[in-house]
Amino acid sequence: MPYIRKLANGLTVVGETLSHMRSVCLGLWIPVGSLHESPQENGISHLIEHMVFKGTQRRSSRDIADEMDGVGGVLNAFTTKEATCLYARVVDAHLPLAVDILMDMALDAKMDAQELDRERDVVLEEIAMVEDTPEDLAFDMLGEAYFGEAPLAQTILGPAENITSFSQAQVAAYYRRHYRLDGMVMAIVGGCDVEEVTRLLEGYQDSSQGEKAPALEEAAFAHGAPRRLVRVKPIEQVHLCVAFPGVAHAAPESYPLLVLHNILGGGMSSRLFQEVREKAGLAYSVYSYPYSYAGCGVFSLYAGLNPSNLSQTLALLRRETDAMAAGEFSQEELHRAKEQIKGNFILGRESTTSRMNGLGRNVLLGVPLREESEVLERVDAVTHEDVRRLAASLLQPRSAAISLVGPGNEEAYQSQLAAFCQ
């Protein structure tokens, strides 16, 4: 099992030593994302993720870039609905530098007012880019269609009006409340002695003595009436997303859900790819996408297609989801899906970044860590009845939420989407 330890300063360390490797990937996971923001704060977590790169009390933004580039390292970050992660990849000899830069950014960022004004424009461009990327826009709208008024409906980037309104004092106060060692997880994977890295991490302390954020609640959600959201834009394709209920982190149904996903829309051999793209030629891109949160989950379908093909595509999506719910899939499909899951899992474990992401996210969110052999056994144990029963409970047309971005007439789209849900 991976090494895991909670330090006296509050930081949790989890790691795996891979002695045959020279590189190390380390990620500092902070338990804050768009889920934890009020509507007035929406977008602030992602903005702060940008701001920690803009300088600390000891380093300017140029110093941070020069120090990492000077050792051939990679430094980056991302924000999700549930967490923020700052991560680095370096050669083993430069691990202490990478640790110090990450901790410096997380605990002692300056939040300079002039840098904030500049970075607002960067984030506003990112928001504009989503507006110009209809697939991304459709998925953002799907969150609203499925989650309604719940916090999980909020986008990670937030609305432009929020970004322009955040004051330097507001951003700095939010940073001080949430970027605290007690709650953070440092995940380390690669050619290093994890216990030695732990000793380095023991020396860091929170620089702020301000108010600490309250404990974060689970992302529980009771799915309500299906919503169908349409955005008409002058583009060539329709971008269609359909969301059904999914399963929460670490739910017993997680493994049957992966098998369901792989049979229905998880690859080139999946039913959706074969029926919608290969046989009917209706779409270039079509797939399914499961995602789990602490208290709920979503199982989504996506297709990008010509507007004239929408009715036929919806009919095929409905036919294939109904077939899965009725158990109309073969033992051969079941076996192939399980082998695909196991192969993807094993290949992913050959990437230090993939292993770091799995360890950090799971520990932060309270998902049990499992040995490779146990994961493979749990996949193998999934039966035809497990998948049929789960599909029957999730893939109910009346529980589907839909988002669509495309050219044309909203009323016509709404009529076709309503028919899918009957």
C-alpha cells in the first residue's frame, strides 16, 4: 500500500517510491473548488489558482518560472469543482526545490493588486474561449441543466461579472481561509524516498493566522425534474449532451458503472461509436463520460453532429440506452469491457502523473486506496446482472437532463429533446 501520514502541521502526505525511475511527480491538493463557492464567489478558486503563480513573498512570478525551467522541471495547476491541485515534475535531484516552490506558492502567495488586475484579463479570455468552444459550453450548460440551483451547477471559471468584481482584499481573504495545511494533501510518486520528502514537509507552517474555512460538506444532490437547455449560436454543428444520474465516490456500483460506460460509449468498440458513427455516419465524435462526486454522480453522453441528423441521433441514443437497461448486451461485450478497463488501469499506472492524481484526489476526498490486485479483482467480479441492474436504475429517459448548442431554432430543438425524454 502507498505510504500515508498526517504531519503535526496538519498536512497529509501520501506517496509511492518507484526506485526504477529518475523523475518525481508531486501534487499539492487543496480542498477548495467551485462547489464550495457562493454564487457571488463563483470563479474565485480558479482565479486564485492563477494568482499563486504571480509571486510570493520570496519569489516573483519570473523567479518561479526561471527556477523551474532552470532544472528542466514542469510546473502547473488545475481547479475542479471539488479541489485545486498545484503540481510539478522534476528529476529526483531537484525534488527539494520543487517542494519548496509548491509550498511557497500555496502558503505565501502575495496576491498583488496589480498582478490581480492583469490576471483578471487572462481569466476573462479563458471564459471567452469556452464561449467559442461549443463542446465545452455544452458541458458547462449540462451542469446547470442537471444540478439546477445546487452548487455543483456552478462552472469552474465562474461568470465574467464575478471575475471583474473581485477585490484584492476579497481574493486575499479567500486564499488565507482555504489554503491551510490542515486539509491539504501532498501526493508524491516517483524515484525518491517518500519518508525523506516527508521530513522536508514537516518544516512548513501556515503563514496566515486568519480565519479558517469551515469544514466542507459533501456534494450531496437530489436530482429533480429534468431540464433541457438550448443555446443557439451561428456554428456548423450541434453539440448535444445528455446527463443521467451516476454514482458517488467509492460507491459499490463504481465498478459496474465503469463496465456500463465502456460497453455503451467508452471507446471505438463501444455501442455508441459503432452505431452512431461507424454504421450510421451521423457524428464524428460520440462518447459517454461518468463522473463521481462525494455525494452523487453524473453519467453523460455527448455527440457532435449535423443539425439535420439530430432526430436520428437521439433515436439511436435512446435505443442503445434502453437496450443496456434491458440487459441486451452480450457476455463477449462484458468481457471486452472488463479487459479494456484493466488494460487502461495498468497502462495508467506507468505514468507518475496519473498515479499522483489518483493518490492525491482519493486521499483528499476520502476514497479508499486499493492495491492494484484488488482493483483488478473487483473489475473481474462484475457480472452481467450487476451492469443490467445499474443501467436499469440510471438510464431512465424521464430523469435525463439535456444541453444543446447549435445553429437554428430553439423551439425546434426543444421539441426533439422532449421526445427523447418521453
